[in-house]
Amino acid sequence: MKIIPAIDIIDGKCVRLSQGDYNSKKIYNENPLEVAKQFQDHGIQYLHLVDLDGAKSKHIVNYKVLEQIASGTELQIDFGGGLKSDKDLEIAFNSGASQITGGSIAVKDRETFLSWLEKYGSEKIILGADAKDEKVAVSGWLEDSKEDLLPFIQKYSENGVQYVICTDIAKDGMLQGPSFELYRKILGEIQDVKLIASGGIAEFDDLPKLQEIGCEGAILGKAIYENKISLKQLEEFIG
């Protein structure tokens, strides 16, 4: 199972929110590249980089941070937050993203998302399926859509999506454990999907459980920044 730390960016700084609430912002480091290098030094190969300014502005904003991390480390970066146009994607890939995550766009503009899938291939385009009570949430979680989560993922899986990041918003940043049941349900009902669990990971023991369920990867944020899980533990898990 891939271990994928998250760096969320506001004003070029490394922050965390709770349940997507911008008012709950906590700055952990002024220098995201420094944080990314620490991850790499502990054997981590992947990074989930989220442009929270972009999510709010509905276009890419913090691509310079992406550029710095991509050129300053060997991490494979999946980048998301506010990617709405072909131009946004071009900027993200030119700035060094290995993959991009499309969330709101996949709900609101299916045609564009499918065109990205066709152009770049399923290895590069991740479906962001953020959920609240098993409904898909959009626009940096500021709105709920009427889409049911499982049929939404299923439909895109049939259209060639391989990778899905699923965040249960109720769990995100709360350090109360991930949505094991939800992930079991998704993997039980939808074949051929590489599911990346995100939100709520609180302690090291959550990781082997997610691996056992069959998750392709696990995204960790606050648990690392609040020292609930050490980089040494992650290094040993990867090793």
C-alpha cells in the first residue's frame, strides 16, 4: 500500500483544515519544500499536494509550490485543487505533477473530465470522490451535490477511471480514524478500482487495516503534523 502524505497549501504555506473548513486553518510550516524533503528522507515516494487557494478560486493558484517540490525532490506528486480547464491541467503537468486529481469538475463538467481521461490516460487522472453521508461533495467541500457516491464512482470506473481518492469529510482532520466501512463497501461493490483512502487516519494501526481492506494507498495529513504517526514508523511500514 502506498503511503501518501498530504501537503495542503494556502498562501504558499503548508496548512491543515478540519472538515474542509477554511476558518479552521492551522499553519504547520512556511516552507512546503522543506516538509516534502523530510518525507523523501524517510523513504516516502508519493505526495498529495492540494492547492486550497485554487479550490476556492476555481483555477490553479499555487503551481509555483508544485514546481519547487517537483524540481527539489524525486517525489511523485498528485496535484489537486481548483483544476477546471485544459489550461489548468497543462500548467499542473508542466510544473511537475505526475498525476492530477479532479473532484468538482467530475461532478459539474463530466465532458471535460472524460476528455482529460482520454487525452492523458487513466494513469495520470485521479477521480476525487469526496463524500458526506455517501453523497459527493464539491467546491472544496463548500457544497453538497445530489450525486450518490457509489454509483458516481461506478460510472467513472466504467469510463476507464482507475484511481479514486475517497475522503469522508466527516472524518477529515478529526483524527478519529478513517471510514473503514465505507472503503469496504466501495471495494466490495466496485471491481477494478484502485482506492486511495483519505481522511481521519489517526494512528499507525489504521494503516495495516486499510491495507487489509485492499486500499491502493493511504493519504495522511494531520496525524503526521500532530506527531500521532512518526516518519520513522512510516519508513518501517514502507520498508
